[in-house]
Amino acid sequence: MRDVLCLTEMIDAADQARRLADGITAADLEQNRQRRDALLWNFTVLGEAAARLSEETKVRFRTSSGSGPRGCETGSCTATGPMDVEILYSTATEQLSEFVADLRRVLAALTAEADDGAEGAQS
């Protein structure tokens, strides 16, 4: 159940990060501190939720690259300068769509298994 909650939190944070980067450029993001901070916050939430996933789920559903979006591999994301803003922006605009699709597949699989287990317990 904890993994389902973590995955839901990850999906929400990643979706919000994509929305924050939508329709702007990396230069726009560099100039808009409030938006940049919000984007960074969502990557931090994403990383922290990923770190709370069970080892079993991480191993079972590991991507072919063995990690999530660039910059969040260690479970936390940080930005300290212009180059980091470019990484945040490119990750949000180029990598999160596929990552969210993967997260949704994992969530669907875990939810289906939990539903099957609940049905079996009622029988």
C-alpha cells in the first residue's frame, strides 16, 4: 500500500513539473524564480517519494536504464546554477512524459494485484 501512495505522489509531482515547464523556455525558467522554485520542489517530492518505494518494487519494475529521470537517480534533486536550470527544464520537457507513463503502468500493476488479493481474502 505504501508503494501505491508513493507512486501516486510521484505521478502528481511529475505531472505538475511538466505543467510548470510547458509553454516556456529554459531562459524563461531561469528568469522566473517562483516557477523555477516550484519546479525544483516537484522534482524534490518526486525524488523523495522514489526513495520511499520498497526495494522489491524498485527491483521488479526497474527501467532498462536502471534509473528514473536524469537528476533524480539518487532520490533527491538539487539546482544551484544556470546549468542546473537547463537540466531541470530538459528533464521536465523531454523525459517526464515517458517516465510518468512507466509510473502509471507500475501503479496499475500494483493496484490490480492488491485488488486480486482483496478478492481472494473475501472468498
